[in-house]
Amino acid sequence: MTAVLRWVVLGLGVLPVAATALSFSRSPHWSVRMWDFPRLQLAVVAALSGAAYGVFYFDGHALEWLFVAALVACLVYQGRKVFPYTPLARVQVQRSTRPKHDRTCFRLLISNVLMENDQHERLAQVVRDANPDIALLVEVNDEWARALEPLAAEFPHVIRHPQENYYGLLLLSRFPLVGARVDFLVQDDIPSVHTGFELPDGTVVLLHGLHPRPPEPVRDQDSTPRDAELVVVGRAIGESDEEPTVVAGDLNDVAWSRSSELFLRLSALLDPRVGRGLYNSYNAKNSLFRYPLDHVFHSGHFRLVSLERLPYVGSDHFPMLVELSYEPEAVRRQQPMPERPEDTEVADEMLEEQAEAAATGDDRPGRE
């Protein structure tokens, strides 16, 4: 029995080491990119298996030292990736000292409603209770659009684009919209919404609402289109005239992944979760495997008033609510992630991979 348990501990230790090694690959295949998500879980497994082996089975052989060293390296690496999203790290976005609901403040709610979820009124009530100025809802189909009509009536400005493929969207706003449009940036069945909205003090803020296609094994979908969409939006923001900007939505990616970090460097946007917590939004139905997939990134023109995860609405995602204060002087005090020399080349490669995949149809689920 002891020998069996020893091999179980060894197997558990090999898993995080192998997964960590795989995550260094630039391959977009789902079997590689899936290991971007459970970094905290991998760190915990590495720590537990290393401690168990050290206490019960370690005899000082060379291979055992190598095994323990690999686990320590795995723990350190995974811990460094997750550390910025703990309260122990320095915050990237400063806390605003202005009163809540100031004329320069706005509340933004985002929620993946889960298309087959039928708890429409439950979501509507959570939105009413949160009292956002803007709500971005994704996975909205015709049934959801009809069910939310009473809620939409409470918002003077609405963009509706329901779809039956899990990528429809609905944008509700109490503020006037400026130049609103729905685009298909990378794939002709994946919409995104792009608009300005005018704050009560007259400031126009640019909002990009995204929900790219995720890497996943069931239909053998890789991360190529998701990564390309993040590059397209990140570059567009980075090359703009430094206007106050917000990017929000279910990005089907974690903030510490290679693609998300590249997006933040290209766009020079900030993440209000840095130094505050993970704010895991998915999977709402599985407490052991939850990750921060629903994001709000913004330019340095804003300080944070509040950030919270909202109650369960029947979806596999929790809604997220953020309140930001437009304080343009904050740009000088809040530093984005610095660009790297290789970022341009890596971004170009991602766009080229998507162009090649689109030409052959390999960028579609199940290789349709």
C-alpha cells in the first residue's frame, strides 16, 4: 500500500511539472493553452505533492532531488504568475477619493448569461439591484432578448445583436452612445460592440465589448481566433490618441496568460484587480475550478471606486460590477505593463496564424 501511495504522490507531482512545461509553448492548441487557466491549482498540487514526498518518501537519491527541485521551480513560477492578483501585490489602479455617483463616475456591469439559462428574471433583478449605468450581456439569443425587454426599457440607449450561437450580445446604457457599431473583427459569426458613451460632465469614454471564441476540447477549437481578436483590439487602442477607454467582456482568457499580457502591453490598459484579488467569475457552478474570465480593463484616465462579483444568476459565469471615476490626471500616476521588444513580432505571428486558419477553415469549431 505504501508503494502505491508513493506512486500516487509521484504522479500528482509530475502533473503540475508537465503542465508548467507545456505552458511555455506558443502553440495555440487547446491542449496547451488550457494550462494557462489553473495556475493556482497547479501551484497547490505542486506544493502538496512536494511536501508529501519530502516527509514520507524522500531518501536523498539524485532523481528525488531532481523531482523536488522541479516541483519547487513549478511552485515558484506558477506563484509568480498569480501573485499580482493577490492583496499582497501593489495595486495598479489607485482608489478614487471622489464621492460615489459623482458626475465623472460610471458603473459598468458585465455578465455572460449562458444562452440556455432560463432564469431571466433572476438576472434582471441582479441588474436592477446593482443599478449600473451600462450593462454588457453576452450569449444573448432571441429568447433572452425578448425576456429582457422590460429591463431594456429602463435604459434609454440599447444595442441589440442576439445570435443563436452563444455569441449574441446586448448593451444597455443610461448614457448617450456615440458612434455605436457592432463589428466582426476576426470571424463573421463573432460580434463585438464598439461605442463611445457620454458621461454627465460631457466626457466621452470609448467602450469595446468583446466575447471571442475560446479554446476548448469538445470541438477541437484552438486559441488562434481569440488571440487574434485581442491583438486587433489591443493594437487599435495602443495606436489611438490616448482617449479614455474601457475594454470589457468575457474574454475566455485569464489575465495572466501570454495572450492577455500581450493585449495589456499593446493597449497600455490597466487591470483594477492587480493587487486586490482574483475575482474569479467562471465557473460559477464549480468552486474548485474557478478563473477570472470576465474582465474590465481601462486606460489610466480612471481610478477605481469599487469592484465586486455579483450573485449567482443561473449562468456558469458570475456577473461583475465595476465603478470607475474619470480622473485624467491619474494617467501620470498609474503605469501600464511596459512593452517588450518582441511584442510586435509575436502579435504579427498571431494575426498571420489566424489568417492562415481562416483561409483553410481551421479557425472554426470542429474544423467546419
